[in-house]
Amino acid sequence: MNNIPKLIDIETHKTEKSGSLSVIQANTHLNFPIRRIYYIHSIEDNNARGFHGHKKLQQCIVATSGSVTLSLEGYGNTYSFKLDSPNKGVLVPAGYWREMNDFSKDAVLMVLASDDYKPEDYIHDKQIFNAFDAERNVISKVGYLAMHRRYEEFRLQLQQVTEDVLDEAHYIMGPRLEKFEKSFAAETGTKYCIGTGNGLDALEIILRASDIGAGDEVIVSAGGFIATILAVLRVGATPVLVESGTWGNINPDKIEAAITEKTKAILPTHLYGIPADMDAVHAVAKRHDLLVFEDACQAHGAEYKDGTCGSLSDAAAFSFYPTKNLGGFGDGGCLTTSSEKIANTARQLRSYGAAVKYHHDIVGFNSRLDEMQAALLQFLLPNLPEWNEKRRKLAALYLDQLSSIEEIALPVVDKHSVPVWHVFPIMVPAEQRDSFCKYLSEKNIGYNIHYPIAMHLQPCCSHLQYKAGDFPVAEKLADCEISLPLDPYHTTDEINFVIKAILDYFASDAVED
């Protein structure tokens, strides 16, 4: 949610014969619906207006004639704008005290408001407003994610996209999907993107399109989410686990010993949005003539050396689950590749095995990214670099401020990698995790645990005959990991609130209790 007032350009068309036409469209220029329009005019010299604040109302103020100075105060900041043209407007978020001065004699202001007139929304007393502002700025709760703020910022635009798709009445395998696939392929630096129903299906389709099935083995990291193993199992192949590095990504030094004559591919995961060591993985794969795939479901936009995750192998899978760095509004996924063979086969597999409708050449299934999700993702995609950069800045706060706590292990990133921090993981001693999580809950701080049971110890993997102790590094991660709040819509103050709470915990007697 953007709480900062800003000056906006208003679309203006000029002609020599008929003057000028200025247009304000709610879903283009504003971030709120227009429910009310009123005008301020005929202000006598040296008079001022305003002197109130709104708790919820949002406004856009335009000088259709003359000029005025608009002063705003809120959230600990002050702003001043000179309005003197119908080609400019000021977006005023909720929660600002406003004053208008220096009216010219011909000043006429048009005010576009987000709601009907409601007296209870006004604050007319400056002292009461200051108390409201101060109380509002006190942070007492930080959710694990702040996804609702993304919708609040783009509410009208997302609703317009939805209406457009409904009006087009083309819901499956249409132009919206084609456009997004081209855009996401360009974003990852690959030739092809094929939308799928979810990230797990994308992984399975990659394996099937690469002729991997019964009797084959695929090497995966023992650290991570179960989907990587499930994809291998679903095609009838055998997942062969190797020990992970400290933070879950595959340990390249352990791969070679796991290779057999049945091994067909290596499938590393970029866990938490931290790129795996792909050069080392490829070196092993090259020596043994193996395919390499990526589980990039947590790594939208992550970079490794001169490449982007999704382009660092024969094919990669992404998820657009709502919590991902590029998340949709339901399930969704895709695969990226520069292999024409994999791309063509993947398109058939996702749509009942048919390259041409009703001509089913191979045994496929139904897993398609629908038009609605593709359209919404297309709208959000340009924001991905900015969101990832915000994640990196917030992660840097954690890395800097928590580094002095001996009991906490912080993630380490290779100098060749640019992570996107889908998750910010830390590790605390296993015997301390429950009490620490209880403390975070008491402080109204959200958290998550990724993932509390190591994959090889999950009941669905019991037939693989792994046992506790086989992968101690991965097991330690499962026993000790805690994910801290990190979302591009979290504020610096919110992350500092979390940091202070953690510093207080490890400086107190609570650690010993």
C-alpha cells in the first residue's frame, strides 16, 4: 500500500481549434474508485481551506483553473504541492492532515473522492489528528506476509484486468496466456515459456518431455520442499537424494557418488530464492552426460553469474502460487526452456497430449495456466524487479542487525549469486525453536517453518528406504529453521520491530528458560 502523496500527470489532448481535453481514468491514474466529485471555488483573498484529516478517504485534487498551495502532514512527514494546471493532480492517501493556501482569485479545485461524505471519517482538531497519527505509526504487529497491501495498491487495475478477461469470454489457451508466456520467457532469458496449472505439474511435464520415466533415476537435494521428489515419483522414476548444503541447496560435492548407470538428470532447487551452484552441478553433469533441470519455483528473478534462474539448465519450473515473488490469485505455474523439443512436447502434455485439438499423439493430462491468471500475472510482472530489490534491502537489515547473535545462524550467499529472498530463513538451536516461536507469537510477529520434516523422512517417501541420520545437514535445517517476515510490502520500521524483538529475546533470560 502506497501511503505517500504524489503528483501525477493527467492525460491531456490539445487541438488548435477545440482547445484541450484532460482525462482522468480511475483504473489508470488513480488507486481508488471515484465515488464522489466536488469543487472548491470562489475563495476570497487570503482565505485558506482544509484544516482537517481523513481516516480512510482517498482523494485526487486538481486545479482546473488558477492556482493553490496544498500542504499535507501525516505518517511523520510533511509535503507541499503547487497546483496550477489541469494537467497535474495530487493523489492524497488516507490519513493526512491537509491545508490549502494561496488561492488565486480564479482558483477552482476539483476533488475526486473514494467514498461518499461521511462525517465520522473527518478529524477537524489538529491535536486529535496528531494523536491519531502517532498511535497509527506505532507498530504492534507484523504479519509473516503483507500480501493484502499489494491488492490495495493495485485494486482498480486488477479489477479492470479481470473485467477485460470476462468481457473477452476467452478463458483457456488464449491471447492473454500467449502474451504472458512471451513476456516471462523474455524475463528469464529463455526462448520458450509454457504455462501450466501449478509448479509441480511444470516439474512433471519437464521430466516427461525429456523421456524420463520408469527405471530412471533423478538426483535431487535432500533439503527442500516435497514437490521436487513428488514430480520424479509421478513419472515413475526414482528420486536419489544427496546431502544438501547448510541452507538446503544441493551440495555439488555429493552428487558424483550418487550417480549410477540409471541416472538421467540432476534436479537442483534454488531454495528460498537463493541460486544453487549451477556451474558445479553442470561440471558433474557434463562428465556423465546428464540432463540438468531447475526447480525455480522460489526464484523468480534470481541471478547467478551472467544468467537468470530459469535459464541455467535444460528446463526450469516456476510456481505462481500467491505467496511467490511473482504470485497470482490462485494456483499457476510454468516451465521455461530454450529446447524446442522440450517446449513442443510440453505443450502437448499440458493439453491432453494433443498438438492439434482432438488429435492425441501422446498420453498427456490437463494442466494449463488459464487466461485470468495469465492476464493478472502479466499486469504484475513489470513490478517484479522492484519487489525483489525491496526484498533484498529488507534482508540486508536482518543480515546486518542479527549478525551479533551467536545462537542464530544466518544464510550465506555466494558472491556470484543475487538472491530474491522468497523466504528469509534463520536457524536457532533445535531445542530452542519452540520457545522462540512462542515468543514471536506473543509479540504478534508472524513466522513460518520451511520445512519441519525432512523430505526423506516423510511417510510418502518411506519406500525409498532412507532413515534418520542419512542426511544430517538437511535434517538439521528441518529441525532448526524459522522463516522471518519478509515481503516487499513490509516497511523498514516493521522489519526493525521484528529485529528488536529478536535482539531482546536473545539478550534476556528467556533463552535460558
